[in-house]
Amino acid sequence: MEHNEIAVGLDIGTTKIVAMIGRKNEYGKMEIIGIGKSKSLGVHRGVVNNITQTIQSIQQAIQEAEADSGLKIEEVVVGIAGQHIRSLQHSDYITRPNPDEVIDQDDIHTLCNQVHKLVMLPGEEIIHVLPQEFKVDGQAEIKEPKGMYGGRLEANFHVVVGQVSSIRNIGRCVKSAGLELSAVTLEPLASANAVLSQEEKEAGVALIDIGGGTTDLAIFKDGIIRHTAVIPFGGNVITEDIKEGCSIIEKQAELLKIKFGSAWPGENKDNEIVSIPGLRGREPKEITLKNLSKIIHARVVEIIEQVYLEIKNYGHEEQKKKLIAGMVITGGGAQLKHLKQLAEYITGMDTRIGYPNEHLAGDSDSETTSPLYATAVGLVLNSLEQKGARFQNQAGTEEKETMSEEGTHYFGTEDEQEENNSANPKAPRKSVFDKWAEKFKDFLDNAE
């Protein structure tokens, strides 16, 4: 099997590291051919804080995936999250030298590249530049400016910014684990790709990925990403609280949360009790399930309220920006019982739990369609799209590639995809992302 048919996603999380190998089957759906996961030790709140441990965890996950699939892994796509991620809105314009010619992809590239030159705070770097809508000579709300006449092309951009040092540390870990880093993508975007349907993105939806150390949010409306945020706490704060509140060790707290935890305290009877073995020679502890779910409830409410605050910041309360499809919750934290009901109760928005089966082959193992793996599935999907587009260009076909419903060429809009696929076949056009990836690679190599 050729290597350009498979892709590997590496989700470096706070609690687990997942390596997933996938390929496209003949129906254009994704098959998962190998998966490996390991406990993540060197990551705190989505940011690497112990390089050595992280490298070991990555190697362990990769080895497991290799053993599972019988393939050798060389390059991976990595997701990035963590509390250092922020996003901003920015609008920019270019005046075209020759308004008598129609607008083409180069104009859009010039515009995007101009945004890449924005001056950030020291130590920050632009990760994604996502055009939202365009204006041509003051005519607003244009989704696809290519082929139009106009002298002034402007656009609103959603710009995602992250900390250079954190991104470099991840690059360093991947390199030291003996792998090539082929791309970096924002985790909420990857999860969204795996979990959301095109209809939901059109109608307006907030994707909430409750991970171990961070809760990622991505908001879509009219098929375009509108807002991204990373909230620096996730499932770990719930475990912490159970640990403190019940005076037990972390491992037990985690088990309690998974086995008996519920986000809705009303439904446990007062007499339901779990007994936990004490540490060496001490009495076992008895914990009522009612207290357990009260602790969990308090924390989950806090997470959902933070998320809701971000949704309000985006402007959900304005009629035009209303998120009709409500919320989709995914990630390991989505497995808490009664979370959907609680989220609906707090925000009044329709809610569903997101399973990453939107583009997976029908016979996928039920384990891999767990919300736990949303980010990993999304990373593999993104990478396959990217490779598909590149391969298409090299093959020199004039046909436009039929992409999956969602055009996800890493950080470009759907307009760019179309262009990339039907671009001059002899010279494969580099997307904004490819250029960025190259710069980033040089940057890593020089940093060594």
C-alpha cells in the first residue's frame, strides 16, 4: 500500500496520547486501520511541560498503532490546543493593480499573506488565517469572489494565534520521537470536522470538546468557522475535586467518575453508597453517590457556563448569529451521564453528544467512534484531505476532486480548495497552509 494513501493523526492530550492511522476506502469514507494510545504524562492543560515524558508517551502510542496496523509510521499530523490559544477578528484589503482582470486565487493569496504579516504580541505566532466573507468594491457578503471584477478586495478574517514556544515544544517532542511533523492543526477544528455535519455548520452550531485538561470550542455559522476558544480546564478538574472532596487518590477518583459519575444529582437515592478500599491497612471509605454527583455537577456547571459565556461573546443572542443547531458535546468528558440534559438546562440550547462517525466507514469498530477519539479522527481526516488535494494536483487531472462535504484543506476556505484542485495541474499550487508549514519546518530545524 502506498504511503500517500494513509495518514496518521497524533492527538497529544493532557490525559492521553492517541495515534491513529486511517485511509480512505473506495466510497470516500475513512477506515481506521490502526490505533494506539498511551497515558500522557508530560502535558498539563494542553501544553507540554515535560519533554522527556511526552516523548516516551508518544513513542508508546505510535508503537501500539504500528503493531495494530503492521505499518511503519513516518510522519504525523499533530493537533494543537492549550490555554495559550486565542483568536481574533481582523479585516484587511488589497487594491488590485489591474481591476480589468477578474479576481483569481493569487489575489486571495496576496490578501491572506498580508494578514500573516500582522504584528502579534512577542512570542506569539499566527496558526490559522481563515477568511470569512469577502467584499468587492464595497459589495458585502460575497462568499466566493473568484471570477468577479473589482479594484478593491477585502475580507474579514478569523485569525487563530498561539504561543511560539508551546508549538515548538510539541514539534520538538514529535521530532525526538523519531517522527516527521507534516502539519499542525487546531484541535477544535479537527474535532469539528469529525463530528459535525454540513447541515449543522450551515444552521449554526457550537462544538464543545471536553478533554482531560482543556475544553475546546469552535462555532460555525453559514458553513464558516466564526469563533474558536480554548478554556483551560476539562475533565481533570472534576477528578481533582472528587479526589479532594472524598480524600481518595487520583486513580480512584477517576474510576469513580467514570463508573458512577453523573452530572445530575437529583437522580441518585440517598442510600446508594460506594465503598473504596483504604490505603494500606486503613479502613475502606464509603462515599454516597449523591455527594459524588453533587461534586461533579458543580464543576460541570462551571465548564458549561464558561463555554456559554464564549458563545454569548460570539453574539449568539443576535438574531442573525443564532446557533440553530445548538451545541454538540464531544471529547472524553462527553461520556458523563446526563451531561446533555444539564447542558440544555443551563443554556437552553439543543444539545447532542458528538460521535466522530460523520465520515467514518460504516463498519468501524464501536470503540473508535467514541467521543474520546473525536480529535484523532479529525486529524486523520484533515490529513487525508490534504494529501488527496496534493495528489490530485500532481496527477494533473483537470477534474475537480469531489471532496467530502466539508472542504478542509487545513486552514483554507472552501474557495481555496476548489481552486487548489483545479489549479494549473503542472504546477501544484501551495495553499497558504503549505507555505506556513514550510516556514514552520525551517523554523524548527534552525531551532535545534
